[in-house]
Amino acid sequence: QAAIMLDDVKAAYSHYAKARERDEHYKNACDGVGSCLRLIREWETTAASKRWGRFYADRQRSRGGTRIWALSDVYFDQHGVPEWCKSLSSSFFRDDVLMLAGNLADSLPQLRFALTVLKSKFRRIFYVPGNHDLWVRRATLSSIIKGEKVKNEQRDMVDSIAKLLEILQLCDELGVETAPAEVAAGVFVVPMFSWYSRDFVPQERRREMASERDADTKTTIDQWIKWPFPCGSDDAWKFFMKMNTPALFATLKAKANFEQFTDEKAVVITMTHFLTRSDLAIDWTIPGIWDYVGCEGLDEQIRSLGASAHVYGRACIGPQKRVLDGLTYVHNYIGSTEKHRPNMAPFCIFDRGALAPDLQPSQEKGFNFQPLERPKEEP
């Protein structure tokens, strides 16, 4: 209780969650976890309140001087990615905004490294965590045999909510933003938390797109995810949907205030890690992947804002830009090493008033990155 009274929800949650792990029937621990989850979900902490402090910081900024870029699934701990990040100009993006749609790194130190490098390039960065970011890993016999360097985060973090709180604190320290903001006059960027729901892809579409043998396949993904909820991932997506409510209300109010005094329409660009529609591209060759890619209720949330464009991650396949029912969906992934392509670059989703232009702006010497070959494993 003392930690909650001192407004240190991260410490309080860790204390209660560890106590409940030792005894799942310990009432004080169960009540404490529940209280912390409510505070996190409702943004009712001092740290969370401070994240809203920059909401109007750029409201006087001209649209004509604003560019917004999109990236997802950077996988900074993959071979070749740090080199790609460092190849981005340190001057070209200096006045720009970057939307990062999750899956930056498995471990907190690598996530810090990735955000630090990217923050040195862009004026403002908005970020939502992906499933890999929320993994709480430890070394296993398999990882030791493979020679993988795995940080044992299970020593310090009891579950993925504890990891989330560590990530949010890290973002606060680095000046990376996880709350919505008006980044130019009437231009709103809205990062939204998300998780997958298992009924996201209808059975009929599974049978249409996957092989008949694979359509009913169940698989296990995200073994390093651990939730404090009774039904695990089946409750996690509901938790994050509710966590988005304050962002939705704040953006709707700010958008209405802007449009009240001008004929110019507001531009709202939303972002989630997970897919919001089942007709967006996924890799149907991976049996069972459809249970782990998206959450249908998210599309209702972004459309309730009258969004002009939506940035998402996770899929690592499909076109960079696609328009569905009047809304532009942008998926610009880096992906694991085998998915790297020549001339990979951030995708400009807002270029001085133009939304997702076909002719993309480019840094002075172009985006000339060439994929690096993965080092061959020793026999």
C-alpha cells in the first residue's frame, strides 16, 4: 500500500504480483494487483498524467512544415538492423515525427539502444509496444546451445505488465511519447495499445486463405508472454482496449475544438501494433498465425476518431499503403534479417499537408542501405 500511496505503481505492482505468484489465494496481493491494474488502465498515476503534458506543445506548428514517418517491427536485436538505423540521416529528419508501431527488441537494454538511436534522428517519436517488446525472457538450454545472448529478465520482472511499466518508464526517460498529441495545427497522432484476440480472423476466411489442412491448426506463439489476467491473452486485449479510452476522448475533444474555429478539417493518424482488420495481409503460410495477429474492435476505435490514416505493425508482409473503406492503412516494416530489402526506409505518411504521398521524400543521398548477410553458424 505504501508504494501506491507514494504513487510508485511500478514498484507496487511488482511487489503485489510477486506475492500473488507465491500464493495465488493471498487476498491482499490479489487486491493489490487489481488496484494497480485499474490505475494503469485508467492512466491515474502521476507518471501517466505527465505523458499528456506535450499534447498541445506543437499546436501552433504549421502543417506545411510538418512531416510524419512510419516504421514497425524494427527488431533492433537482429543482424543488420543497428547498421540500418545508423544509416538514416541525422539532419534530414531533424524536424520530423516518427510513429513506431512496435516490435523493436526482445530485451529492455536493446529496446533502450533502439529508441536512443532513433530519437537522435527525429524531433518527436511516438511508440506503442509489440508482442516481442513485452516478452519476459530467460536463458534456456536451447538458447545456450545456439549461443544466443539472452538477458534473464524473469529475475526482475514478474510478468508482461511489469515489463510494460518498465518500457513506459524508459520512454519517459528518453522523451519517447506513448500518449496522443497535436503535432501541428489540427494534426493529431494517436498511439493506441493493443493485443490479439483469437476470433479476429473468421473461420470462413481461414478456410478460404489457408490450406484445408492448416485452417484449423492451433499453434503456440509468444511463450515468453505472461499476463496477470485470469484468461491470459483473452483478457489482455480487453484491458488494452479499455486503456485506449482516455486517448480517444482527449483526441475527439481536441479535434472538435480545432474544427470549431476553422474550415480546415483535422487530420488524425492512429497507430497500433496489431492489425485492426482481418482483410489486411498476413502470412498465410504460417499455420495458426491468424490467432495472434489482430483485434477487430480496434478498427471501431480508430474510425470513431474519424481517422485519416492508420499505422500498424506485426504482419511483416503486404503493401506499404492500402485504402479500405476510405481509410489509409500503412504498414512499413523492417522485419527480421531474412526479410530485409534494398533501400529500406521510413514511410512518409504525412508530408507537409499531403497524406501518404506516392512520391516519397528522400534524404540527400537517398536510402541506399543494402541488406547484410547473416553470419554463417559454425558447424
